[in-house]
Amino acid sequence: MIQVRNLTKKYGQNTVVKGLTFTIEKGRIYGFLGPNGAGKTTTLNMLTGCLAPTESEIIINGHDIFEEPEEAKRAIGYLPEQPPLYLDMTPYEYLCFVAEAKGVERGEIDDAVRKVMEETHIIDMGGRLIRNLSKGYRQRVGIAQAMLGNPDLIILDEPTVGLDPKQIIEIRDLISKLGENHTVLLSSHILAEVSAICDYVMIISKGRLVAADTLENIRRSQVKENSVSITVRAPQAKVEELLDKIDGIVKFDMTAVPGVDEVWDVVIDVDEGIDIRERLFTEFASAGLPLRKLSSAEPSLEEVFLKLTSEDEAAGEHERDMAFEEDADTETDKTAEAPAYANYEEEGGDEEGEDDYYVPMFSKTDSDENDDEEGDDE
Amino acid sequence: MGALYKKEFKAYFNSMIGWVVIAFLLFVAGIFVNAVNLNGKYPGFEVSLGSMGIVLMFVVPILTMRSLAEERATKTDQLLFSLPMSVTQMVLAKYFAMLTVFAIPIGVMALYPLFLLLYGSVNLITAYSALFGYFLLGASLIAIGLFVSSLTESIVISAVVTFGAILLCNLMSGLANMVPRTSIASFIAFTVVIFVIGYLIYSMTKNYWLAFFCGCVAEAVLLGIYIFNRSVLAGSFSNVMKWLSLFDRMNTFIYSRMFDITSVIYYISVASLFVFFTTQSVDRRRWN
């Protein structure tokens, strides 16, 4: 229903979104995931026509957003990062305005507005000024606004930022319910949220799509080595002796559980394709040592996310160097340096901030991006 | 477009702005009509209007300051962009909403000549032609204010700059008289104008060569005139300033008692031009 091809946005020399290509199918909840400054908001703004892409083709239900913007926009409901509310109106007036602007028939406006107000549970707030509503209620008014006109696709940009835990749960429930009748595209940098709601996840990093699949598949694709974690009560030497007997163990780390004598947390890395959990149980049981916990340690979504986004940072660095080499006539000095730090990046980790040190030229770029999405941190 | 127009119009009366603008205009109109027509026993309603040009300097910035600046500050412009509505429709809806608010006190003022008619003879044709001219003057100033509002996120800056721009319009004919009338002075002044226009072309199109080319052609023509027919330039800059002065044109309606079609067209052109500039300025933000 949405086809995006080679979506690119440049601000001057600085490319914020680099050639995104993806398709959104009907009837799913999509998660759009990425660290701060990855280009999420920019991408969503371009999908909804708020921002013009430098280069791309965006086709929504068969309508190109630049050639037939009105038809294309009718198929979309958008809640930007900051809900676009007129504070001196009541939610009812506001929603009536949006409904009319979206071309809802005059006679049906009242019904349509009441319906979305019921679904978002703001019917009691209908007569208050938006100015006087709490953040959670404002967010709901924003979502109600996006639902009006019954668009096929609802795009929500970080809908739970700045809400308290109870409100977050309520908004999530609301989004899950939206997913029953609409396609939803939800951007977030909160992994728990995405894993709780979304069927399908797109992860972007530094303006590039690094993964697009169901959560399970993404997680599975990233599982390289098996590892098992146990908690056991035993003397250290005894644990080491028992583990040494078991085949297939690559290495293990022991940490003492604080406050209790002789209780150890052990994380064991195992060769691929071997399941040692039952073996561990019998070994420790027959030695008379109680296992307090035994679980296979799958990488969490956080780990997968960090892995994917940091891998791409290194790759991104490399590509920038390539770009430099192409522009060699103007950037001679930089080119000479480039391979050195490119290697460094690949070998030596990828904490953020390193680019600032190694590529002064981009330091401004990165901080700019972060500025744009400062709200994310809240 | 209709929805936004209605919403904007209502917004002026949800806040104080609409009421303040109407009350202030009517209050000042009341004072002048009282002083000139009732106490002064002068039958020309247009003369009272003539003193009211300056009131627009205060009213128009108040009316236009939040129109686009506030949308940008509160990020509600993202809603408008995502609605099925073009930028032109959005700008026009806002412009017409402001014109409607401005038309309300004008409509009330249209009753004044009729009241005066109760006490003697009033030339209704000159009175209404002057009122129409006053409305057009307001309409073109509102378009300028709308444009200024599209340039900034700050309501205060928007109001102050609009005030300054209208002040400049008001002082234009006075300044025109101060400009030296020699041909070399006109030549220099036009050169400066060419530079400014060249810069504007550059900042709008980001095309250095286009701006440079246009500037060179204009400057060559100017130089040609200066070399071959110097006397044409004498006093020409000050004449152009006078011709462009929005407020001066109002005087033809009031003191010459003429319904001046050239001025009507001029006002409508200025209004359309600035509405067009506004759409460009709003649209450009989506590209940057």
C-alpha cells in the first residue's frame, strides 16, 4: 500500500536519510526503530508530505505524494512527534475542524468525531480547552485526529514520549486496537514498546535501513553463539572442575552473587548447535550442588538493536570515506587521513562520539541531528 | 480550504485579537467622525477616513502577527501539511480569514455616512469609494503582514517587523522628497536596488549565475540610460518611490475624491504578490 523507493534527504552537504527502500503492506503494525538522530522523524515527515525529499518515489495507494498529494494524503493519518494541537480550541472543535479539512461529509462530521473520541476515551474531555489537558490526553487527541477520515495508514511518531507508565500502557493498548482496522506505522526508540506492539520492525541507523523483518526473525538472525546462564551454590573450585568436564564449552565467566556466600552466577558460551542444559543439570545434581537458575541466554532485543545500529555506524563511516575519495579534488587532505580512521572504526568498537574526534567535519552534523530529536530522551 | 478558513476566523474571536482589532478601529473611527463630521460639521466622510491610515500601522501587525508564525512555533503546521490541502489553499484561507475580520469594522463604518445623511447632505459615492480604497489599503498591508509572519517563528518579531514595514510604507512619500534629485544619485540608488533584488533572486533560487546574470543585465540597461540620456534619471528614483507608496495612493480616493482604477489594480497586485511570496516562503521550508 505504500511503496518507498530510494528515499533520500540532504540538508546541504549532510545526508540525513540515505536511500531508504521499503514497502508497507496492509493490516500490520509496523515498528520504525532507531536511535536518536537516525532519521526517523525526517522519514515520517517525508512520507506524510510535511517535508520534501531530495530524491525518491513515494507511492501511497497508487498515488504519488508529489504528483497527487491530496489523494495520497487522504490515505494517511499522521501524529507528529509533538501533537499539532490548537491550544485555544476544545478537542471537539479541533476534531471537527480536522474532519472537515479531511473531507468528511458535513452530515457525518459529528458522528465521526464522536466515534474517534469514544475510541480514544476523550469523550469526557470534549468540552475543555486543549490548553488545560494533560500530556496523555493531548496525545490521545492527537491520535484521534490521525484516525479521522478513516485513513488506511496511521503514522505515529513516538506516541508515548513523555507519558507516565500508566498512560504509556493505555496508549499502547489503543495502538494495538488501532491495528485491528488500520495499518499502523509507529516510530520509537523504545524497544520494549516495539516488541510489545509491532508485528514487523524496520530498524534504521544513520539514515539507512539496517533490518526489516518480524521481530523473531531479526532476533534469530542475530543469534550467532549459544550461551547459557546458571546460578549455582557451590565452592568456586568445584564449579570450575565440573564445567571443565563438559564438552562443547568455549568459555565461562563467574561472578559472585553479592551478599550470599558461595553462590555464583555463571555465563557459559557454548559451541553452536550444542544444547548443554540437561547435561549441566545432571552433572550438578549428581554432585549434590543445587542449581538455583538455569536458562539459555538469548540475545535480548536491546543487544540485537545495539549490534545492528553500531555495525552500521562503522559501515557508514567507511562509506563516507569512499565519498571523500570520489571528491578527491576538493578534499585532498581528508582523503589522505580517511583510510586510517576507517580501519580504526572497524577494529575498535563504535561508541558514539568517536566520529566527533576522528572526523571533525561531521561533528556538527551529528550534533545537529541530535538536536533535532532532543525530545526523544525524555 | 473552507474548514481552515472557518477555523481561522473563529480563532480570532476565541482569542482577544479579533475583538481588539474591531474595537480599536471603530473607536478611532468614532473619534474622527465625531470630531470632523459631527462637531466640525463637515459633510465629507472620506476626510475622517483620511486620518485613519495611520491606525492600520497598529492594527495590521496585531491581526497578522500570529497567522503563520504561531503555526510554526507550535508545530501545528505539520498538521496542515499532512491534510489534503495545498499550500496555496492554506495561505489563502488564512489571508481571507484576516480580510473577513478586517471587513467587519469596515462594514460597520459603512453605516456612518448613512447616519450623517440624517443631518444633511453627504456625497455617498465619494464616501464609499474612499472606504473601498481604505479597505484595499488594509488588504495589501495585511498581505505584507502575512508574508512577514511566514518568515519567522516568533510572534513578537513578526509584529515588530510588520510594524516597521508599514511605517516605512507610510513614510515613503516623505522619504521620496528627501532623496536627492540629481541623476547620479538616482543611478546609485537604482544600483543598490539592483543588488538587493539580485540577492533576493539568489536566496530564492539558490542559483548564483541566474542572479548574477539578471543583475548584470539590469545594471547594463541602467548604465546605458545614464550614459545616453542622463536627464531621464533626474528625480526618477524619488518619483518611483512616490508611485510605489501605498499610503499616497489612498489620498487620491480621499482628497482628490477620485475612484482611481490604477490604484485599485495596484493594491490588488501588491496583495496578490505578497500572498504569492507567502506561499513560496511556506513551501520553501518543506524543501530545506
